[in-house]
Amino acid sequence: MFRLQELKKETKKIADPKRAKLLQGFFKTGKGEYGEGDIFYGITVPESRKIAKKFKGLKFSDIQKLLKSKIHEERLIAILVLVHNFENGNSADQNKIYNFYLESTRYINNWDLVDLSAYKIIGRYLDNKPKTILCELAKSKSLWEKRIAIIATAWFIKNKKFGDTLKISEILLKDEHDLIHKAVGWMLREVGKRDIKTEEKFLKKHYKKMPRTMLRYAIERFPKKRRKFYLNKKP
């Protein structure tokens, strides 16, 4: 507990109220918005990484407490500690962190928390294992579980395995949330960086049904003429 209290004191010490106010707006914390009620200290990601590195030996029970914090940066630091410990742990450590992550998705509840961890924990763990859990997450009612599902596939994309990204993208094609449109478009763009033919095959089949934001993200790196083709043909 002493280490946890020390960490909390350190985060408070470097809090920046002006930046916190900006972040409250940037991460949509107003009533009815996706980050409603989230509280920020105004600590940058590099600063959070430094604290996570310093407290990487935090007891697992304290990491659990930290992840339940109302303070966004405290949850972020908990996530960064989990990522570090997963990357440096043995198979038993990784299994424990993977299961804990899936049990704790209600606390991994903003896009930065998902994007900095899902592929490094869920994606990496599932690399050579059955991936049915990703389809389950993609079909969840939870915005964050759906985003975890698609962002986790970034690990496979990095290793030039695209099938699961395309499968999850197809499940999420009709999702109504902008954060899912952006995430799916981003992952499709990442596929295209490595294999443009695979991305275009998917686009030709689905682009007319894709939300415009998703399509724009997916074709962002295309030549102007090719972007125009997709955008003009979309009804």
C-alpha cells in the first residue's frame, strides 16, 4: 500500500490544471459523451510512462486498485505497468495479465487506454492461439470492448497476418460510433501499408457500406486519384 500511496502522491505533484482542463474537453468527458465523468490531472503520456517504469514492481493487487481509480492518468499508469510486466513476464505472468485485462475492460474506458495496450497484451497473447474472443468482443455492447477487438489486431498486422483484422472490420462495418469508425479505418490503413492488394480487395467489397469516416481513414495514404474514386463512388 505504501508504494501505491507514493505513486498517487507523485502523480498529484506533477498535475497540471491547465492541461487537465484541455484534456477534459479533448477526451469528451461532458454529460452524455463517451468519457463522461473522467477526471484528469493533466499529466502527459511520457510523464506517465516514467512513473509506470519507476513503479513497475507494484504489487498486482495495487495495480488492480489503481485501474479502478477515477483519475484517468492513474488508470493509464496501471495499464502501462501491465504492458511492461506482460512484455517482461513469463508465460504464467502473461496469462494472468491477459485474463485480468479481459475481466477489467470496464475500467479500460477511453481510447488512449485501449490503443496503448490492446495490441501489446491481447493481440500479442493471442498471436498463435485461437482468436474467437475477438469476435465476442467485437459483438459486445461495450464501445471499449469493440475497440479492444479491432486494435488488438495491430499485433497481427505487424507480423503480416491480416485475416483477423478483416474479419473484425467486417463485424464492425455497421457500428454507429465514430471511435469505432476511426479505429477500423486506421487498422485497414495499416494493412494497406503492408499489402495494398489485401486492403483494396476488402474495400471493393465493402466501401459502399462503410461509414465515411471509416473509409476516409482507410484510404488516407492512397494517391489522390484513388481516394477520389472511392469517395465519389460512395452513395
